[in-house]
Amino acid sequence: MSTEETSAADVVATDRANRDGRRAVGLYLISTALIVAAGLLGPSVVVLTLTNRHAWLPSYWFDTKPNDWLVTVMIYVAILLGGYGVYLATRALKHGWAPRVQRLVALGIGTTAAITLVPPMASGDVLIYAAYGRIMSLGGNPYTTAPADTIRLGYDPVIAATERPWQGARSVYGPIATWIQWFSSWVGGDSMQLTVWMLQLTVAVSLVVSGLLLLKLVGPDLVNRRRIAMLALANPLLLWTVLAGAHNDAIAVMFAVIALVLFRRHVFAAGLMLGVAGCTKLSIGLVGVAMLWALRADRRRALMFCLGGGVSMAGLYAVVGLQAFQQARSQTSFISTGTPHKVIFSLFDLFLPGALVRTIIGIVAWVGLIFVAILLSQVFPKSLVPQTHPDDPTPAAIRYTAIYAVAWLLTAMYTLPWYDLIAWTALAAVAASKVDKLMVIRTTMLAIAYVPGRDPNARQVAASLSDSLEWFSARLRDTVTPAVELAVLVMLILWARRGGAQWWPYDWPKRKAKTTEKAASQ
């Protein structure tokens, strides 16, 4: 190919990348606008009802009583456009799209702020967060007292606003999450609106802080910083699944990212901070496993890291009592709708004891996680975090976090769309690959499956949810989504195998030595 032809091809590729990039930004904005519009329409099958409203304080909405299909389709379109926007962004960045990083950061912060100003949507989880905080502010213990227990003692405007099926559930969150819930309740008092907005604000701040710290981790390289901004800071899939639902996973991930920042030079402090993350939500320990694996060649530093994590977790859980840790572990046997595991469980539960089926599925899920992680570890792209000194474990920790998170999400019995935050946070800091596209498919499908995402028997939902929408959303969740999730897992395994990954590469050291010898001879 001549120089002129090469130059022409480069120009065409650059034009296409710029066009994809502009479209991605436009789709990010449209997705955000649709989410905000649905929130402004007021309480519906998608938007939560917040009691004791202060009209001059966030969140803001109009009581339009929108049609259930209208708001649901608005969110479906928002998710689909947002997912396609993320796909276009990854493609554009890969082919040379080069916008100003400051503008992308402003895009992320601006869209985050916009969604924070409207009521939470889809999941009723934030209402139970508020109830736990209220129980604690009234002198109770959310680890031993369920909202229903308090309701029996007398009416409380915050606790009474919780939705089924969570009214009988005690807290499964760590002490850090519980103290944030208590603080939000202390500020909000008997107003569910203000209490929930405080919780939304902590999630929004956590997302922004995580994104900015990732920018710090990848250093001055503009290409890498653009990827962080578009996949972690401004990602509309995360803004919907995590922020719009005000899920406290964002707080746990923020502390984990802080731990990764400290990991470079202060492993004990990193362990302390990772323990704080685990005291927000126990599943964030996945990042700790990745960090520990990155230190496997340095036993002294690995021990210091474990010591730091143990000190903070033991100390914080000691304050609230052992029952808090026991509650946090109680979800390990649950199977969520939308996973292939649920379909298998429903089938075999017809003629086998449920406990036995659950145990077998759990074992298979853990074995699957290990083997998928082994496959991915052989072909997964490199970390974008630069290695500042020979013993710097941070790049490896980021890469292994992405590997373990993706493997866990695609094999776990219990997985929800907002759990994907940890995978996207880590993926943003590793090089582009087909995993990006597969995760876009997974997160988009699972996010759609959980719209409206609330129990049909909840008061506000039961008042407006049509039979047709209930049937349609149920089939998306229990039939279509498991098939898509399974397909994504199969495609991920095939991608790894085609890249040369072995199921059990017991000869890794031999193959590595042969590769080194071959390279030296050449």
C-alpha cells in the first residue's frame, strides 16, 4: 500500500472515530435526559414515593401520575441508548478519538449531578437503607431489628414507607454503610425525601471520587484518561444501575479505589482502607483477593496488607457486634432471578430437595469462577496503570480485580445490575478488549431486566402496574436475561480459548521458559 493510500485510510479511520465519539457523547446525554425526565414525572412504577416532602429541597419531581408503560419504555430506551453509547465510546477511543479530557470529566460530573436531583428509581433498596438508619437513630439495632418490628410498636413516617419484601429483613450491610445510613437519617429526620437524598448524595460523591482517583492512578497519559472518563466517570449504565437506585456499592468501591491508590507505597494503609470497604459491603473483598495475589511474591508485604485489613475489619465489626458479620454472610445461599442458576434451580427443585440443589449449584458456581478466572488471567489485556518502581503491585492488582470481577459476575448465583460497578471500575483501567463489548451486553440486559425492579405487591407499584407490564418484565427477567447471561459467559470462554488460554495450565513455568528462550534466540 502506498504512502498516500495509508494516509487516506488513516484519515477515514480518524473521521469514523470522531463520529463515533460524538455520537457516544450525544447518547450519554440523551440517556441521562430520559432518566431525569422519568424522575421529574414523579412517583410511578419506576420512581419511588418519598414521604414528608420539602418542596424547596432535592429530590425534585412533579406529581403527574404517569402511565406505567410510558415511564418503563423511557427507561428501556435510556438503558439501550446508554449501552450503545458505551460501545461506541470504546470503539472510538480504540481508533484514536481524542477529545479534551476536561470535557469528558465535566460530562461525567454533570450527568451525575443531574440524576442526583431527581428521586431514586427502579429498586426500593434505598428505602430500606433509610429505614435502617432511622432504626439506629431511634436507638435500635438494624442487625437485630427489622422495619416490621418497629412498625408494630407504632407509626413512623420513614420506616412505614419501606416496600415489600424488605419490611421483614434485617440489615446485611457493614458498619460503615450503617453509620452512613444513620447520619442520613439524622439529617433527614422524619422526612423520607431528605433522608433518601442524603443517601443519593453519598453515592454520587463516591462515584465521582472513584473516577477522579482512577484518573490519578493512570497518570498523565491522555488516551488512558479518556478511557477512565468514558467508562467509569460518565458511564450511563453505571449512572442508571448504581446512582439512580442509590446503591451503597458505590461507597464500598470508592474505599477500594482509595486502597488501590495507597497500595503503591503503603500496603498496611491499603489493607486498612480495604477493610473499611469490606465494612461497607462484604463482597468488595474480591478486590482484596486481587491485591493479595499481586503481592504473592512478597510475603512480608502480603502479611502487612492482611494485617491492615484484619485490624480495620475486626475493629469496626467489634463496635457493632458479631451479629452484623453474621447478617452480612446470610446472602451467600441466595439465587437471584435473571441468572442461569435460577432456571436450573427451578427445574431441579421440582424433584430434589431445595437445600441440596442450592448447595450443588453453589459449588458449581465457585468452581466455575475459578476456571473462568484462570482462563482470563492468561489472555486478559494489560493494566493501564503505570508501574512507578519495580516492586509496584498496583498495575497487577487492577488487572486481577478486573479478571476476578468479570469471572464472579458471570458465574455467581446472586448477581444484580449494580454489582457490575466493580467490574467497570477496574475495566476502565485496563486496555481495551472484547471483554468491554461483552460487559456492555451483560450490564445492559440485566439493567433492563430490573425495570421496574420493585415488588409488584408494593403499595405504589400495585396501584398502577398493569398486568401486561408485569408479565413482560417478568419474562425479561426470568427467561430472556438468563439466556443472554449464559451466552455472554460462553462467548467470553470462547474468546479466551481462541486466545490460547488453557483450562489448567499446569505447565505455565515450562511454557514461559520456552517463550523466553525462543525470544532470546531470535
